[in-house]
Amino acid sequence: MNQGRQERRLTTILSLDVVGYSQLMSKDESGTVATLQHLRRSEINPRVDTYNGQVIKLVGDGSIIEFSSVVDAVSFAVDVQHALARSQSKSQNRTGSSFASASMWATSSSMTKRYTAMA
């Protein structure tokens, strides 16, 4: 009486969002978009691969990223925070904007925890 077995897998969904994005856009729209695109290419996307993640969706300043491990998701979040802080401390004097603060939500199984790291 096996009426179709459902395949189940444990996954972790991480939501990455830039704090103050609307304010940054109101000050310098083209510069903000260019900076975010550069940071995605140079800092975020390589780390998604390093921690075995997969970008599910990009929306403006937000990203939805799937990881097969909670440890990988949290390690990614911490690594990205540190990388963005290093990157922005070098360029903040030139651009006047900061992407070093991000709010991250990680959901695994039926539990939700918020990870907010302020670099």
C-alpha cells in the first residue's frame, strides 16, 4: 500500500538583504547598483560556491540562497560579513556608501532563526 513515496531532504534557506538599500539608492542610484553588482561578483557569488550554496532568486538588494547544511549557511554568512567589511573599509572613503551590514535569515527544517551580523 505504498501510495507514492515523497522524497524529502533537509535544506537551509538563507535570505541576504542590504541594510539601508533604499537610502543608498536615493543618494546615488547608479553607483549603488554598480557597487552591489561588483560585490555580488567579487565577494558573494564565489562564497556561495565555496559553501556549496545555490542562488535561488535575486531581487533588487536581496538574495535567496539554498544550502544543504546549516553549518555551511552560517559559515557563508559570517564569511560574507567579514569580506564585505574588508571590501567596504577600503572603498567607503571613495564611494561614501556601505554594504557591510546585512540582515540574514536562515530557515532549516521547521525552525527559523535570525542571524544578524554587523561587521
